[in-house]
Amino acid sequence: MDGQHVIGIAGVGKMGEALVRGLIVGRVVPPSRILVSDAIPTRAKEVSAKHGVGFAESIAVLAQRADVLVLAAKPKDMAALVEAIGPHVRKDALIITLAAGVRTSFIERLLGGRGRVVRIMPNLACAVGEGATAFALGKTATEHDAVTLEEIFGAIGRVTMVEERMLDAVTGLSGSGPGFIAALAHSMIEGGARSGLPREVAYKLALQTMKGTAELLLIDGLEPMQLFRMVATPNGTTEAGWKVMEQRGVPAAISDGIVAASARAAELASEAAKTHN
């Protein structure tokens, strides 16, 4: 991406700040070319000072200056944000919306033809350059915009383009996934501690095991259950533990949880549309 472009981020909550960190880690643009704004100005100033990025006094100023404008508001606040920035958005700006369940058509309608809209679903791991991001193009977005998205988010993790109808499922899987995996890590650590390990040792071993397993699957291109069978020797320790997990319904519960999160993303879209109408 052209280092002279300005990336504006409207809303610097957890995901907005994670994106700021990732853009710096990935060297997408210089920090001076990143501008932040927030409904709570003190929060934006805090993020600006913490990461050495620019600060816009208002979202109107942010919209006027940004070549790429990221809308990182919560779904319930997205309509109000877009209406506020609408008159100030540059006609040639690329608008990236992060809100779960909020459709590109909804943003396009509120903007009245200004800018080109893309919807993405990143996750918090973008902050450390290991994000999992999927995106979909709006009606007016171009193939060049897709390349821009791949350059930006490819620098801070893995990125893929999907049809917009798939983004609710992406939200349930990789958007909510860090929360699920963190909770799973907690349970693994607890199990290690209950088995006699000092908690700090269990913490390090559990997290490195999760990280290493993901890398092994990605690098070797293995199916997860293929790797499972490589580890789970007959009558061994892995088989003993897995039997308990199956008996407790853990595998099915995790799968059902992803489906429930995806369904909630679809509900959020309907709620956002109804609220504005």
C-alpha cells in the first residue's frame, strides 16, 4: 500500500486499538499516517499518545483527511456514526466497516453514494500480526480495493475474500474465536495445575502448545483430525483424555457454539436495520 495514504480509524475500543497496533507492527503505513478518533475524545488521545499515531479532534475531520476510513464502532452505534461522517467522507475514500452483522448495503445507503464500502471481520490477534481476517466487497468496491485490503490485512495476519453472506459465519468462527480459544486455554491451564504443575508452568506450556499446533497444521497443510490421529496412539494418554471430552459433549458443544455465535451476528444485522428504520 502507498505509504502516503492516510488510514483513519473511527472508534478505538478493543478492536480499533488492536488494528492500530497491527498497522504499526506490520509497517503498513508510518504511524504519522494513522489517525484516530472516538466518541470519547480522551480515549482517542490516550491511544494516540500510547502508539504515536495522529489524533483527529472530530470524526468529521477524520473523514475529511482519510483515504482509507475504518469504521470500528459497535453495531448498535454504526448508523449514528455513518450519518455523522456522511457529509464529510471523501468521494474517492475506501470505507471499511468492522461491525458484526452490519451489511455493506446498509452503509452504502446511509452514505448516499460517497466512498466505496468494504466489510471486514478481523480479530484481536491483528494486534500482534497474527490476525485472521475475511472481507467482502460492497457494490461499488473494486478489484483494486480487494488488493488494498489484502495488502493491509495480509501484513497483520492471514486474509481471505468471501461472499458477504458468509461473514456472519466468519464472525462466529474467527471473530469470536479468540474468546473461545482463550477460554479453552484457561481450562487447559486449570487441568495442568490440577495435575500438579505450577500455574505459571501450565500457562506457558498450554499457550505454546496451542500456538505450535496451529502453526504445524498451517505449515504442513494437515487436516486437524489427521494430526489428532498422529498424536492419539491406541490406549495412550491422548485417547484417555479425548474419551472424557467426548463423553462430556465438548466437541459438539464447541461446534454448536460457533453456530450460535454466527446466528447472533445475523440477528445483529436485523437489529441494526430495524433501529435505523
